[in-house]
Amino acid sequence: MKKLTTNLKLAAAMTLALATLGAGTVHAQDAAAVAAPEHAISYNVAVVSDYRFRGISQSRMDPALQGGADYTHTPTGLYAGTWLSTMKWVNDAGGSGDIELDVYGGKRGEIVKDVSYDVGGIYYAYPSNGLSTNANSFELYGQLGYGPAYIKYSHATTNLFGTPNSKNSGYVDVGVNYDVYDGYTLNLHAGHQSVKNNSDFSYNDYKIGVTKDFGIVTVALAAIKADVPVYFGTGGKDMAKTGVLLTVSKTF
């Protein structure tokens, strides 16, 4: 479940800094001749100590491998992408499968100086998940940003991740990704998941972390928790308890 915050399932999501590609110093008189490419494609890979989505572990608090690809049409701000992660929650819920595949697309841009927007949709797929209520889910989302701060709303047009009768559930995500010193970015997030017709499943989640791009890789360290206990199929482990998440990633 890449978080398309920024990240985050972004998100996305997750909130990680991108590696900067450069080809030397550009003189002021040449700056006008340098333009972003019309079609931009990037790839990303990551190793995480625990795959958390909206505060809840998707990997039974074990490490996960992740990767994806993104396309952007620079003049219009239109974009599309796909993302994969290993996970265990479907098995814990009584289904089968250990892969999550996200496919998403949308449009982002600037309304006025320092005020940005991002609107689109994302499909979360769990191949052959076998749950009584299909885990595959689709959400529409809209985000407004002001400088380093943002607010985002995601709306489920299907049942939400295998929860029966949960169509029209919503998730509110607010956060700040602030450059504090020498490339270190402070990541603050709070979210609220409301589950339609299942108010007992509604909850809040929180994150505080720091990200640093070292060039070779980007490293992020964060404390994450949700205020709802999640025990199903985990041998007594609470998948929402406070945990420390380490992410090592590379975008190229």
C-alpha cells in the first residue's frame, strides 16, 4: 500500500527523499536552456525492517523488499506508476499470497506559488488472495500541499482491504516533511482511518522520523504506531504497537 504523499501504500504513502542526478555546474547564462525532460521515468528499490501501512504492520514485523517504477509527463503533470512489496497480512487473515501490487495514476501541479495539488487513483492488488471478501481495493485521493506541509484524503470505492461492507471508507493524512539541517528531513504524520459500517475498526496512526539522502542510498528512521490492536493470525503479536522502522532505498 504505497503512500503517495509526497510518498508515502505516499506515501508514500512513503516520505523518502529522491536522489538528485546532475551533470556538472550550470552557468547562469545557460540556465534558460536547461529544461526538465518531457517524459521522465524513474525506478525505486527499498529494503524495510517492517512494512507499515497506515500504522499497521503488513509484514508481521519482519523485513520486506519493495520496488517500483514511475512515469511523469512533465508539461501536464500527469503521472502513472506501479509498486510491489512482499507482505504477510493476507496469510495472517486466512488467505494466501505474499505479494502486494499497486497501480496508480493521476495529476499533480502547482495552483499558486508554494501551493501544490495531487489527485488520482490507486488500485491495491493481492493476487489470488482467497479471502471471503476480496482484499483487492481501489481508492481515489486528493492532496493539497503548502510548502513542506500537506493534507490528503483517500476514499475507497470498493470494500477496504477485505473488510466486509466497507465501501466508502475514508482516510485523512496530514503531515510535514521539513528540511531541518544539512539534508536531514524531519517527517511528521498523523492519520485517521474511518471504516464504513465498522466503526470498531476505525483508528488513528502517527509517525515521527528523519530521512537523509546520502547519494548512494537514502536512509529513513521512524517511530510508528496505531491506536487499535491488531492480533489476527499473528501468534499474539500486536501489529499496530509502537515500532521503529528503518528504510534503505534508492531512486534512479
